[in-house]
Amino acid sequence: MGLALVTRIPNLMEAHIAAGALRSAGIAAEVFDGNFGAIEAPVIEGLGGYRLMAPEAEVEAARETLRILRSSPGLATGDDESPWAGPPATSSQARAKGMRIIAALFVGAPFLIWLISRLAAA
């Protein structure tokens, strides 16, 4: 039995709080990308956030637990609503967009260097 994605959470502290809440409910949850994200938080946040993982058999229970937690009085206050309250975002779309941006930078940088050197020589 492997681990499956429960949700992605944009903030490392919130991810650990959610994992702790799931562990308190008896679900073996883990935060992935935490060590790398502590150093390169913008990269992880750009990819959709920290992965909150749980055993495949417990994923639905974990999502339901998080939904109940977010709907508790005092936690869901409109504008304060966190993006991880709903189902997990499609990380493949966010990753594809990020990879297109990185590819454009790598392809465009040599052209810009060449253009600047030509303009400086003229």
C-alpha cells in the first residue's frame, strides 16, 4: 500500500498543522517537500505547495477530516479561507505552466545576451 496525495498546501507551517490534525485523527499523514521547501519556498509554492500525503486507503478520510476541520467555528471566516480547504489542485497544470516559463527563460536568455552584445558592439 503506497501513499497518495491528499492535497497541496501553500504554506509549510499550515502543511505541518494539517498533517498533525490528520495524525490526531488516526491517519498517518506526512508532509512531502518540507526540507527542500524550507530552503526554496518560492519553488515549492510555485509548483502548487507542499504535498500532504496519506496511505491510499485513508485519502478520502483525510480529505473529509480536513474539510470538517476547515468548517469548524472560528476557522472558516470568509476572506481568511485557505486554498487547501477544497479538493487538491491539479498540480500537473501548475507544473506545466512553470515548466513553460523556465523553458522560455532558458531559450530566451542566450538570445538576449546575443542581442545585447550586438547592440553594445554597434
